[in-house]
Amino acid sequence: MGSSTRRFLVLGLDGGTFDLLDPLMEAGELPFLRSLVRGGLRAPLTSVYPAKTIPAWYSFATGQDPGELGIFGFTEPDGGPGRSKFVQTFRPAEAIWDRLSRRGVKVGVLNLPLRTGYPLHGFVVPGFFAEESETFPREVRREVEAALGCPYPGELPVYRAADRAEWIAAATRSLVQRAQAATVLTGSHRPDFLFVLFRETDRIEHQFWNELARPVSEIPTDLLGFWRAVDTACRDVDAAFRAAGGPSITLVLSDHGHGAARSDFLTNRWLAQEKFLVFRHGDALGGRNLVARTILASQRYAVFRKLAPPIAAFLGGRRQQRVARLVGGATSFEQMASRIDWQRTLAYSYPVPEGIYLNTQNPELAHDPARREAVLADLKRRLEAYPDARIEVFDPRTIYRGNHLERAPSLLFRVDGMTTEPYMDFRYPRPLIRERPDFFFGSGTHRMNGILIAAGEGVRPGQVHQALSLLDVAPTILEGMGIPAGPELGGRSFAGPLGFAT
């Protein structure tokens, strides 16, 4: 290893929140995580904004914020309004494991969202795109799948209410297999730094938050079984990692928190209403209003609320999209982009739903910085004055350290403390939808408050009494392993308060 003999295991629970874990731990449903909390320490961990899986985990990995990475969501612009592509990678920024690898520390990375593995001193098993991604080394996939007796699990499919039992079983099976893969690779490769991400936790919370928010005694048994499997998975990976010997630290953390999704805010609807977004032929949205109003009205009557989920399940995926488009017309931003008057439109929201972009195809804005600033000021003023919701507006230049702000939305915003989700499409007749039809979506959405649990040799039990950020984790691990963090990392180490500063 490098200059330190301390080893680090990082277990990522995507979307993990103490709002859910605390009641489960108190009820005895998560004995391993409870033992870590009792023998170590816990603290809330503030996410980056937008608090989304890819920018958040990439910020954790590199210690750099979304503005430094130029990554603000799952997708990024690709050649103009209405066109986007999946974010490719956090590189050329260096992750924690890249820095450790260069120092001769053996590392392992399992299930981070990546297109492909890449050379380092250890192994990488990509996640999110796992079915089509190469591991590094290539033979690692064969090793894992031989041990599992089946392909390494990819991302869960889209949820359908009719498939609830099988979908939850698949989520449980997937995280169990991920833990098995981690234990196998830990035993054969013996990394001194290991990161394992369980994405299934976020998917379960998105879909079933209303059920998970009940008293523990009222949570359905299939969901309790899933969380017991999460606890067992963490226990098994921890045991395999510690079996290699030597002082070790286990960190359990999340990229963001989770909570109830109560409303929807359709940003492009609002921009069209306020005349920032203009269609070429007047009101291009009128034909959708009848269908949208019918869906929303159905939420007021119990019989329709009961009928809606099986109808939505029957329609499913592409069939649902075809029927919806036939009856109500196109609704997505991509479908509507060709109908927008790009010479007159000032602003739009795409492809980051928490962001608004100025339209540089508009001659007014293309070469007039003063006009651009005036439009931004007007947008901010109107959003913050919106009468029916609490909207916070952020200038990317003030919340990020920078480097790649040219890729950022012109403004970022947050609605009702993130209890209201922003969307980019035109599916409903007004911008703010309080009677959210959750049969098409889940009942949960992201929050800023993630989790940190730390336990192991040298960790002082108790609470951390300072505000901690997701960006602080990378310099903390590097310091804990005896490696300078460097000024390019945006966070600050909290190794001292944890009790294991070098």
C-alpha cells in the first residue's frame, strides 16, 4: 500500500436518508447498520445541487462540484435545444481511487455509474450501464458471473404496478447479487480501498415512499424484506473487507436524501405562460388540455383513483406513449422542440429539469450580454414571486467553484424545498400540479440531506457537530490514508472530528 496502513470501505446507499433508516434501526430491522451507528458516529451529509445520482456520486468520487465537472444531471446538451446525450464520465477529473492507485494502493470500484471500466491498480465493475460495459480487467466480469451463476445485474426496469411483487423481488435479488460480487472480488483481489454502490435503494424509495413513511409496523412485508436484505448486504461486504486484516474504516453514505413528492412544476409550461418560450403557431398546447384535465380530475374520485393504476399498467411503456400521443398529442420537450420559435424564444428548460437555459439562437441574446443579464434578472424575479409555490433561484456562478460553467444551466431553481418536482414536458394544462397522479410516477423524490455513518479503528463514537458536505468525503478518505488532498478538491477533511486524522 501507500504511506498508510489504514484501509477504507465505502458503502453507498443511493438516496439513503435517516428519515427512513432511523425508524427501521430503532425497530431492530437493520441490526448491522445500527451496530455501526452505536459503535461509531453519524451525521447528515448535504448533497450537491442538483441532488441527482450522477452529478452527486461523481462529486463524491472527485471532490469537485458539478460546476467544476460540468455535470448537472443524467444528460447534457448535444448540439442544440431538444437534443441531449447521456453524461459519459467524470473524467478527466481524478477520483479518490485514481489518486490512491497512482500511489500503489490497490482499489476496487463496484457499480458506480460508468460507461466502461478503465485501467488502474485494482478493478472496476461499472454500474447503471452494466449490461453493455466492460469491466477492468475484462476477466473480472467472468469471475463475478461464474460466482453468481448468472449475469451481473444491470439497472432495474421501469416499474409497473401489475408487476409489484416481481419488481420488488428483482430489486432485492439484484442488491444481494451485487453484495455477493463485492465479497467475491474482495476475497480474490484484496483491495485496500473499496467502493460499492447499491442503486436499488433509490429506486425502491422513489416508487414506494408513501408506504415506507408509515410506522414500521405498517410497512408491507415485501418492503421490510428488501431493507433487511440491504442491511445483510452491507454486513457481508464489511465482513469480507475486514477479513483481509489491518486497521479499517467503514463509511456508509448516500448521494442525497429522500422524501415525499407532493407536487409537480412544469417549467416549460410556465415559461410559455410567461412568454419566455414562444411557439411558431400560437398555442400549440391546446389539444392536450382535455386529456390532461381528465387525468387530473380523476384524482378527486376514489373509483377513478382505483382504476387508474391498472389502466396505466396495461398501457405500459411504448404503448402508453402511443395512446397518449394519439389522444392528447406530443408532450415531451423533444417532441415539441420543432414547434418552438427559436428566433423569439428567450429561455427554455432542457435537458436538466432543475435548470433554465437562455436561448442563444435568439438574435436578441446571441451577442448582447446586457440583454442576457436582464432576461436572467427578470426570470429570477418572476420565479421568486410565483404566488403558488416557494421557488428558490440560484446563479451557477455563486454556488459552484467553476471551470465548466459554460455547460451549466443559466439559472438553477428549487421548488417547495424539493417536495415539488420540476419537469420539462407539457403534459398538463398549467405549470403547478398539486394533485399529483402518482400512479404514473413514484411517491418519493430527492432531498439534500444524505447520510454518513462511520465506524472502525480510531473512529470516536458520537455525533459530528459541524456541517458536512458530500464534497468533504474525498479529502477525508485521502487524509485518512495518508495522501494529501490538494487544493483542487472543493471540500475540507473531517478526519480530525472523526478521530483518525494522520
